[in-house]
Amino acid sequence: MLKKSIESALNKQLNAELYSSYLYLSMSAFFETIPLKGFARWLRLQAAEEQEHGMKFYDYIIEAGGTVTLAQIAAPKSAWKSAKEVFDEVYAHEQKVTGLINNIMDLAVAEKDYATQQFLSWFVTEQVEEEANASDICAQIRMTEGAPGQLFAVNRELGMRE
Ligand SMILES: [Fe+2]
Ligand SMILES: [Fe+2]
């Protein structure tokens, strides 16, 4: 049985993962209009991945005997100045999410909830990968400064994401 404090934190993170999905889908839609379709594809797939993260929390809450409570999902912004601005925000957002996961882990440790610690460990590892991916793309975009045509090469590579 989940403690109420843990249940509440997990429900909040479920909402945060769905917000991440919403944010990346909005970014994807922005790239569709520029149009940089490779960036759009990468972010669309990332939005689907965040949806899956949300469902991992959803399933765990139920399996652990808790109650899923869905809250309103905040509207993400819909316009950016550049690809660089978008991916700087992706990277900052992933760092923020890492902090959120770490906070729930701190709570699970304090509450001696070993099952939730085990569940969260997947996300601790996942966030290392998420930050690395975002940081790499930021670096690739930075390399195109002064040679904007190179953005098409990054766009092509991101468009190959499976
Ligand atoms: Fe996530
Ligand atoms: Fe993420």
C-alpha cells in the first residue's frame, strides 16, 4: 500500500511527464511550420516517449495499491525564435525533470519505501540519457552558428530517429 505522501508525489510526476509530452509536441508542431521536419520528427517521437513515462507512473500507482488522480495539464508555449532556443529549453526542461525525480527518490528514502525506490531507479538512469541526448543536440546546433546551412545536416540526422 502506498503512503499518501508518496502517492501524491507519484501523481504529480505523472502530470509532469504528460506535460513534458505536451511541451515536446508543441515544439514539434513549431518545427513542422518552419519547416525543419527532422527536428519535428525527433520531438514528436520524444513526446510519445514522455507519454510512455507517464503511463509507467500510472501503472505503478495502480499496481502499488494507490489511486491515480489526473490533474489539469498546463498549456505549453507555442512559439520560439530558433532551433537553438527550442533545444536550450529541452535541455533545461530535462534537468528540471531530473531534479523532480531526485526529489521523489529523497522522499521514498525518507519514507523507507523500497519498492518505490526500485521503481524510480529506472527513471534515474533514463534521465542521464535524456540529458545527454538534449545536450548533444544543443552542441550540434551551436556548431552551426555562422553556417546556418549546416542546420539541415542536423535536421537530416534527427529525422532518422526510429
Ligand atoms: Fe520523462
Ligand atoms: Fe524526458
